[in-house]
Amino acid sequence: MDQRSLQWRVGVVVLSALLLTGILIVRFSEVPTPFQTARPLKIRFPQAPGVTEGTPVRKSGLLIGRVTRVDFIPGSSDVIVTLEVTNPDADLRQNEVCRIRATLLGDATLEFVLRESGEGADKSLFEIADADQPLEGLVVGNPLDILSTVETDLRGTLTSVSGAGEEIEKLAANINRLLEGDDDQRLNQLMNKTETALENFNTAMIDVHELLGDQDLQRDLKTSIAELPELVKNVDQAVSSVQSAMTRAENNLENLEGLTQPLGERGEEIAEKLDGALSDFEAVMSQLAEFTEGINSSEGTLGQLINNPELYNQIAAAAERINRITADLQPTIKSLEVFADKIARDPSQLGVSGAIRRGDRTKFTNFPEVQPPPLDWREPPERHSERPSEGQVAPPWR
């Protein structure tokens, strides 16, 4: 009984260990499980060094899928890599690109990284459903290839250093030959020239010391240095003024462009209108010339009036006669006014009787005796305020 209990306990422990091992393998291994939902995706690369079926695909260092197939593109040297994204939380965005990165041992990894130079800043998700449309990918240089390039550049650098060493060796040989040779005269000349140069340099330094040692010069130099910030400030203000003037000039040019652009667009129409206006002006000038020519001609009315003194004298004489006749008619007109007034006051003078009474001698004879005549503006209203009663005869009104 104890043996069977021991075997049962050992079996439970073994099964528990196997179950725990399977859970750990599924949780931490890169082996796909049948419960994962894979999203297919195709990416086009110029080359795919080290990429095979099962190559891991990562994003931010986490495994999100694996490569399922690598094929050539017909008629091109590029390759198409088909992968499956198994991580449901891996959101692939428009500002990310897939690149192939190889290690020193030749192992390749596909990883999604941000695009360089801000290309494709849209953060929207990829449309993974369209698996037949391949995306563009990048290939990072292999470290071994980089070492090969560095080796080539290093070989050229070493060659240049070797050439420089040979030149230095030649220079040292020339110096040794100059110092160890028998040409003492050339060496003495070189030493004399060096001594002269040092003396000249010493003299120049003495002059500089005397110049800088002057108290007035030092005071002026200090004053100039103290005024230097103010000078820089004035220069900045001048530059700001120039910039403001340039800005205003640019604005004026923009405004002028806004004025001239419509004129340029309507240039043909404006030219046609100007041509028509010039044609009309030319016609007016032609008519004015004809009118002036007619005036200057002695055959026209104005020409006769200007050029014929006899016609002018006749017109002047006729005007004088008209003035004389008008002056002579003035008494006649006055007499007619008086005659008309008399006839209006007493029409019986013309032989008309019974229309009005003869004894009134007024212009208002048609009013009955009981009705007073209308008010006259030359008489006060008190005279007409008292009207006669009915049946009473009103006095005659003058």
C-alpha cells in the first residue's frame, strides 16, 4: 500500500513538472502556438542576407512574428519576404519601416523601426488585410562588410602615412647633410640671417612696447574699448533699421505686384481699349482740323464773318436799327398799357353796355352790391371787417 502511494505521488510530481515545463515553454519560447492569430504581410527588400524561413520579426525588442517565405521577384533582383505577425498587440504604423539587421555571426533579424528624417509622419495603422501589396523595406549594412570597407580605407591611410614617413626621412637626411657638410660658409650665412631676423624682431618688440606704453594711447584705447558695446548696439540698431526698411520695401513690392498682376492679366484688353481710344481721339482731332479749316475758310458763315468786314458792318448796323426801333416803341407800349387799363375800368368806351354798370368805373364791376369786393393788399383790413347786413346796400368800393 505504501509502495502504490509512493508511485502515485511520484507520478503526480512528474505530471506537474511536465505541465509546468510546457507552460514555461509556451510562455517564454518563440515557438508559435495554435491559439495565435497570424496576420500575413509581404515586404520587398533589395536583398535579404541571412533571412530564411523562421527568421524572427521584432518590434521594440519584442518578438511579434516570424518569416514564412523568401522568394525572388520575377524580372528583378529584389526579393519578397513573407512574414506572419502573431502578436495581436503589435500595431504597425505608417511612420515605421521594416529593416534587416545582421549580426557578426550572420544571424539576421527583421525589426520595425521609425523612419529616418521624419518621412511618413502619419500615425495611422497599416491596412494588414491587403497582404498582396508588398511594403518597402531597408537593409542595414553587415558589420563584416563595414569592416571590409574600413580595412580598405585603413589601407589607404597607412599608405599615406608611409609616404609621409618617407618624406620626413628625406627631410632629416637633408638636414643632416646640411649640418655635417663642409659648406661652412652657407651655414654661417644662415646663422647671420637668423641673428639679423632676431635683432629685427627685438627692435619691433621694443617699438611695440614703447607704443603700448604711451599713457595717452592707453587711455584712448581704454575709451575705445569702453565705447565698443555702444558701437555694437548702434550697429545692431542700424541693422534692425535696414531690415525694417527691407521688410517695408518687400511689402511695397508685394502691393505693387498685386497692382500690376491684374494689369498684366488684362494687358491685351487694356491695349485694345487704348488703341480704340487713340482711334477715337484721332477721329476727333481730324474733325477738329476740318472745323478749324472751315473757320479759316472765307466761304463759310464764320469765315465770312471774320474775313468780310462788309458783312460785319451790316450786322452791326442791323443791331443798331433794332435798338433804335425798340427805343421808339417804348412810348407806344406805355400808351397801350394806359389804354388797356382804361378799357378795363370802363369797357363802355368800346360801345359795350349792360355788361357792367356805367357809374362804378372799377375793374370789379361784376360783384353784386350786397357782396363786398375782395380785400386789397394796399388797404387795411379794418375797412372790410364790417359787412352789410342782408337787404342793406353796400357803398361803392374804389
